[in-house]
Amino acid sequence: MDEKTIEFLENHIPEIAQAAVTQAYWTALASGFKVLQAEGGNLVEVSPDGSKKNC
């Protein structure tokens, strides 16, 4: 890869990382797992049915 290609890819790392996190979140829920996330400074458990529970 040339320097221009590397720089282009490096500049998009935050977008790529966010897409990966979003995909992992939905994949976990679709697989029947619960997901923990931060909301307003609190830790919240999200269930596949969309219900939320403070932890």
C-alpha cells in the first residue's frame, strides 16, 4: 500500500470501529444474548426483546 492509501484508511478508523461495535451489538441481541451499555452514566442491561434493566 502506498502512503496515500494508508492515510485514507487511518482517517476512517473511527467510522469503521463504530460500525463494528454497532454490528456486534445487534448480532449479540439477535443471537439471544443480553448486552450491557452505558446510558446517562448508568450501566444498563438490554435484552433481546428490547427491555432494559439498571445494573
